[in-house]
Amino acid sequence: MKRTYSSEFKIKHAVVAEKLGINKIMLYRWIDQYETYGGEAFVGKGHLRAEDAELRKLRKENERLRMENEILKKAAAYFAKDRDGE
């Protein structure tokens, strides 16, 4: 859903951005991030929001489980071949 802003809103924020010495587009991005994520919007460089940290953790665990699964498949194939050879 796209938000629309009044001219008055845009002018006020353009003035604020100018006083802060930042690009007004950056100010709009910060506003949007705050409206989307609330207090977790600005976690800082090198840090993740809780949901992103959880996703990263689950992806790492998924990769580890895939690797373990491949090892077990190879071991099962090896032992099956060894039994057939006897």
C-alpha cells in the first residue's frame, strides 16, 4: 500500500532535512523504516533486527542439517556397498 503525503508534510520534512544537512529522501526512508519496524528500525551497523537474526540462525542450521544428511547418505551407501561385497 503506497502512502501519500501532503504538501505541508513534505515541506516541513524538507526543511528539517536541510537543517540537519541530510538528503530529504533519506529522511523519508527513515520515516518509512520506523513506521514499518518501530523500535527495531535502527539497530546499527553490523546488527540485525530480531526477525533477521532468527532467519540467519535458521538458514545456518538448515545448511548444517543438509551437510549432515549428505554425510549420512554417503556413509549408508558405503556400508551398503561393503555388505554387498562380503
